[in-house]
Amino acid sequence: MLYLNPPFFMVNGVSVFADHLDELQWYYLPLTPKLVTRTQDGREIPAFSLVRFKGGSGPTGGFLNFDVDLRIDEDALGEVARGIRAAKQLRDNPRLVPVPLESGTVKLLILGHDSGPVAPPTDGEPAPTTEPKRFVLTAQHNAQPALYGANTAAFSVRLDQDGAVLVEKTLDGELSPIGVVYSLDYIGLRPAYHVRLQMDWDRIKEHFDSQFTASTLFVSSDITTVVDKLIEEQVIVVEVDTLVLDTEENKGVIAGRDAAVAQVYDMITDAFFSASIDPTQEPADGWDKATQFFDHLSPAAQAKSLVPHFTYNTTDISRTDKKRLNVNISERGAVLRSIYPQGHLSGIASAIRDSGLPRTDFVKDVDLDDPWFQRRTVEVIPRVDFTTGHVTSASVEMRYDGQTESALFDANAAVPVTLDWSSVLADGRMVEPVEAQVTLNLAQVEDLTRPNQLTYVPEAVLSEKFEVRTEDLFTLMSVPVLTDGVPWDRWSHVEIGIRYVDEANGIRQESVFDLSSGTPSWNYQIYVVDPTKTALDYKLTYHGIDRQDAVFDWRSTDEVQVRVRNPFSNRRDVTFTPAVSWAEVDRVLVDVRYADPANGVSQEQSIELTELDAATKTFTVDLRNPRLRRVGYSVLILTKDGRQLAVPESATEDNRVVLATTMRARQVVSVSANVAGAAGVERVTVSLTPGAAAGVPTVHTLTADTPAVEIGFDYDTDPVYRYEATIAFANGRQRAVPLTESRQPDLSIPLT
């Protein structure tokens, strides 16, 4: 049996124990865990795997799996045997067998995580605070190793992202952050106690002869006193060695020791004190007593030691040999002991390298977004305003790999719908395009003739979302109809007729409504499919109060508004409408001016537009000369990041100026020629080309009855233009005015 008797040996990191009977029988147990390897084609393949994963709907991280054991190869075991033989000077190599184990546990220490059980707090100790787990999320393994053979233990660890990176980066180190601790229980034979007695028979006999008289009764206390004195004087040597702790667990051993000590004292008493004996019969001496020691352990013998009176037995020493008595009493007991092989795994990278396999066979990176498991999904989001009364429903058909899925939306079902298909792969990647086709079912609207359906041209959807928008097929263009300076004291109301026609798309819309002092404006909506066709016709009929109605014929306009003015007024209105992003622009400053020097008219106005005051502003001037309509302006746009965008001095002959960060300057040139005042001149033909380079010229012919002509063009920084003219005389002669460059807003062609 395994003998726990020092000295203990450890040879080459292996703990060894002797046997209690056979000197050639030894037991061994390696003290350092190792990574398990398996032999394949002559190579040692480590049982190690690190899988790092990312993607998917969950968190990223890794799984660490490995096996450890306490193996020792035959060569190393032979070295251990030779080391024991040399240390103990044995006649032959010892036989080595593993330490027989009763039970055991194993735990893992990795990146600050301990897989062992957590001890509960003691009384009065606060419960430990729970910190968020980092590096190691869970560690799974069997609580017990194999308990036979190499004591293999398997581990599986779930790591978070940081933990996976740490483990991978530390594989090349000499010492990994992976620690394994075994706790193995085994049974061994251990010395319990030793009781030794040495008696010098002659000296004891001589001492007792001087102290006691034969056939005299003595009490036991007298004998104990004399014996204790002999022990102090080393005439009697009693040594008691206790090799265990005096604990509840060892109370049986302690009781056995005490009984052995009592028997030693009884041997002394029984050897010299007893009832008188026949002088002719030699009594048993101490050697005989020693052979009967175990008989004295009986309860009867122990009862005999309690007899209170003794007589001293005298013996003629000449009749006996001179002897000494040496008694050794010892006990050995079987105990359960534990041993803790432990250590950090080392040389993982070298084991991987020596296996001859690529590192990627042991450290794998996995992308969980495998397209084979994925489904091609498209979320169809309806952006259709069913409250306008133009659309009753929207039907969506989507085709993927020949399979069609559909969705139908209306006023009662206008929530997004997800359509999905089994994925189709090409070159390991999911095929993305899904063909979508949308059909809008249109409602019947008064004063509007149009087809009952509109269908999208099929388009390929590459994203995971598809928005159904009516703007992709049609828009409801708002046309403000505004009255401006209409004297309602003279006109009761104005009848407005609006007509919009798009023959190519089968659209015809025509409406009639009234404006009055109580309803001075109206927002009219036009159904437009072709965004390039926004021109409309309108007709105005002024109904007078006590006067004849004024009827004006149909007019066409491509502006986004219809302005109803005083039909008999020379007032000039120019509106300034901002079209900027207020997220970038802080304010827009406009300086407007009108000048008619001939009639003494000069008027200026400053306009400031902000996000809080972004309504259209109007510059109004009463014209003395109806033909002079040029209004000058300059624009300064202040951005929120401190920049200033200035539009150079410009002019407009139109009724609206749209203010934008991308707007260009505009020049309006008033071209005139005094044909009536030039003798013999019949007409003048003027060709004006904007810019300094070749461009598209504008040609006008001026006669004696022709007023000044206003020609407008846009420019970036330089309002330059080029002109040339041909003067035709009444006699058929012509004179050419050569090509000339100018920047003047007023151009008068010289005729002389």
C-alpha cells in the first residue's frame, strides 16, 4: 500500500511514493498538466481549438476548446525509475504504477475567471459585488477528471470579443493565460504514533530493593512516584511520539496511543510488584512480559492495573541473567490525502507548429453571416398618401428567382410588409436583385379625366427596403391663385378658369372657381405625370359692380402660380421666393431698386428672409412707363458657418425671382434706336449675344414704332455681351455696326 512516510521524493517533476512492504514497488503522479495530443501519421496533434466568430444577430466572440492530462511517456518514466533507484540504493529498478485515486476535481483559471465553486460569505461578511463579465462568459468542463490512466479533463470556454483576441494574441507566448488545477484524493498508509520503553533491569532492581520491603503492602501512588523518579533519572526511558494532530478526526488514534502508554507502565509494575512467589520457582522476567504485551491490552489486563495494593517481589539476582528490556510499540493508519497538480499550459504555439498542420486548423475565424442560411428579404414601405383622394390602392409585385410575392396597400392597410424568398447564391454570394413593379389604382376625381391605373416601369431592387412613392409616377402640383391689388370696390368677384392638358398621358383637367374679397386666393392642384409639362392655361373674367364685365382670353403660363391683378393698373410686382436649405443658410438679404429717370421714378426696398420669416416677399412699383419693366436687385446669402454668398448686381424682367445658393446673376439690357429721329433710316436689326465667346444670339428689329426691347440673360461674374447691328435705309442702302463688346444695361444703337 502507498506509504506516506518521509522523506518524500520528486523526480523530474513527478511525485513518487514508496510501498509499505515492497521496497521495489513505487507509485507516481506527474505534477504538471499538459495539453493532450494524439498521434496521426507519426505527428503529435494537440487537442486544441480556438474558434473566433463574428456576424449574425448576436454578439461576437469565440469558443476555446482543449483537453489536458497528467500523462508521462515511457522514456520519462524510465528516468524516474532510475532516479529512485539511485536515491534509495535499490538492488533493481523499481516498479512504477500510477497513484491509485479515490476521487478528485479539476478547475480552470483563464483571464481572471475561476471555474471552481464560489465560497459563500461568512457571517457578517458582505456579499461579493457582481461585476459585468469580461473576457470569459462561461467555462464548461466535467467537475472530475478521468481518475484513471492520464486523468484527462476536457474544457470548453465561451469568450467575448476581447477574450478571443487576448487568447489568440498570447498563443505564441511561453506561458499562456490558461491555468489548470487538479485536486486528487488518494489513500495512503501513515505512521500514527510510536511508544518506546527501555529498562536497565539491574539498576531498577537495585533501586526497588532500597525502597521497598518484601511482603509489604504498597498503594499504587507510591509505586508511581518511584517510577516517575526513575524515568526522570533515565533509568527507565519511556518515549511517546504522536504523529497526528489531537483532533476529533484522530480521536481513535489518540485513544490507541494512550492505551499503549498505559500498558508500558503496567509492564513496569507487573515486573516488580506482585503477590509472593515460591522461591524455588523463578518468576517471569521482563522479556516474558514483553511477549505477553498484546494480552495485556485486554480489558481484564487493564482492570488488573487498577488494583490499589501491591507487594514487592524480591528475587535473588544471582539466579538471573543481567538483561535489558527494549519495547517499541507503533501504529500505522490509512488516511485520505489530496494532491494538487497544477500549472499554466505552455508551448501551445510550438505544439501547433510541430504538428505540421497550418495554424488555421486550430485557430479558425468564422463569419456567421452565411448567405446559404439567409433569406432574401425586402421590406415594402408604403409612402402613399391615401387622404388626397387620388389613389385608392397600391399593388406591389416583386419577383426573385422566378418566384413572385405581392403586397396590397390601401387606406386601411398602410403598414410596411416584408416579403422574403429562399436565397440564391452565385459565386458564394447571395444574388441581390429583386424585380419590383408597382401599380396605382386611381380614384375618379371631378373635373379630371385620366387613366384608371398607373404602372411603374419594372425596376431592380438591390437593398432590403423598397418605398412605394406616388411621386415616382405622378405629382399633385400646387398652383397658388392669388389676387394682387384688385379693387374689390369695383369688382364683385373674378371668375378663374384653369385648364391643363397632357395628351400623351391622356390627362385633361379643367376647373372654374371664383375669387372675391372674402376668398382672395386659392390653392389649385394639378395632376401631373410628366414633370416636363407644367404649363397651364388660365382665363380671367372680372365681374363688375354696376359696370360691364371684363373678359380676358385664355393665357398660357409655365409659372407655378396665377396672379390676378387689377386689369387696368400699371403697377409692377416682383416676388422674391427663397429656395434654400435653412439648415445651412442663416438669412438672405435682397436689395431691390427701380429707376425711371425720364419720369422721375426711383424706388428701393430691402428684404430680409429667415427660417422664421421665409414667406415670399413682394416688391411693388407703379409704372409711369409701362414698357420699362426692368427691376434691379442684388442678393447676399449668409450661411450658418460664416460664409457669404453674393450674387452680383442683377436685373429681372420677370415677375418672380427664386433665391437659391446656386442662383446666377442676371443682366437685362434695354436695347433702343431712335429710328424716328434719324433721317432716311427705315429699320435697325440688332443681334445680341450674351458672354464674350460664341453663343446663341438674340435678334430684334427696331422701327420707328418699336419701343425699347429688354433682353435678359444669366451670367456668373461678368455681365459682358456682344452686339452687332445692320441699319437699313429707305433707299435700300445698308450700313453695318461692327461687333462690339459691352456691359452697359442700356444699349442705344448709334444711327449716324
